[in-house]
Amino acid sequence: MVETIDLLAYRSDFATAARAFEVLLAKPNVSIAAPVPMEGTRVVHQRSGGSLSLADAVVVQTCRMWGCSPLTFDLELQRAAQ
């Protein structure tokens, strides 16, 4: 979600990004900074062989923990989170 908001700010403007952030946080199962096991994150990051950033690996591990899919257009991140 953080990358989505940052991308909106970059491609549009801060006000648009701020509104999107508020809309997303109003959704029932959306949050930020959940506790994520770092060992799982490390494994995801290493296995990606550089195709995922460390931030992406945190997203993948979080999705796996919660049994959900990431809100992203990044196909590599979507595949890793399955």
C-alpha cells in the first residue's frame, strides 16, 4: 500500500495520494506496520534472487501471514505472494 500511495503522489499530487490513503485505511482489512516475522521475510527476499526488494519481501510475508493478496500492479510481487 505504501508503494501505491507513493506512486500516486509521484504521478499525480500529494492531495490525491492523501485522499487515496484515507480511502484505503477506511477499508476493513487494511493496515500498516503489522508485526512480520523477519526470518520469513529474509527467506522470501533471498529466494527472489533480486527480483523483489526488501520492502516487497515484507509485503509478501505479510500477505502470507494474513492469507490475502497484495494490492499491487507488480506481477512479480503478486506471484511471490501466492
